[in-house]
Amino acid sequence: MTDIPEPDVALPFPAELMRDTLPDRMGIEILEISAQRAVGRMPVAGNTQPAGLLHGGASAALAETLASLAGTVQAGPGRIAVGMDLNATHHRSAQEGWVTGTATALHLGRRTAAYEIVVEDESGRRLCTSRLTCMLVDSR
């Protein structure tokens, strides 16, 4: 019998793992997590550039957070996912409200996992498209 969940099984996320981390400081909330898909959201307020627009780095941090968490589920017990390559294309910005990111698996292997992450505003407009490749390694 294995402790590794099936790739399409959503797991409850222990919010205490986020305490005192960058995602916590950014107000990122995890809504769903499995190896196949992770969904989370964050407020625009507090994550803006000086011009008052959602900071591109905030969108990238949301993307990497979601894909790394999903990759950690894929990695299995005693292992974690670490980002190796992140890219982000910013299509438009937001000035208020919340943005939601959805990480969808492109590749789920034993050593690597890759995800496409779409960040959307509350109207469902795509703000950013990212891709993250993770290396799956033993946790320290």
C-alpha cells in the first residue's frame, strides 16, 4: 500500500505550513491542491507596484507557490518540489480585488513536474500565464 495520493485527489491544505512565509505575507490563500491541479488566490492590495498596479513579481510568486505545492504532492512523502525554471507573461494588470491562480500539470514524473499557471482577475480575465518546472527532491 502506498501513502502517495492519486494525482487527481485534492488534499486538505494545512494552512499552518504557510505561517511566516512569503505567501503568508502576500495574503495567498490555498483553495485546492492535488498533484494535477492547485488553486489559490491573493489580494491585489498590498501586492502592487508604486503605480498602484498588481506587481508582476506578485503574480510570479503566486504561480510558483501553487505549482510548487502541487509538485510536492506529486513528489510524495518525505520529498518536496523546488522551482527550477519560472517564466511569466503578463497580459494585463489589476488595481483592486482578488486574483486567482490555477496551476495545471503539464508533466508529472518521478524527478520533475511541470505546470502551466493562469492568473485571472475576478471577472475571469487572464492577467498572467506562467510555466514552472520543478525538481522533485528529498526534503531536508
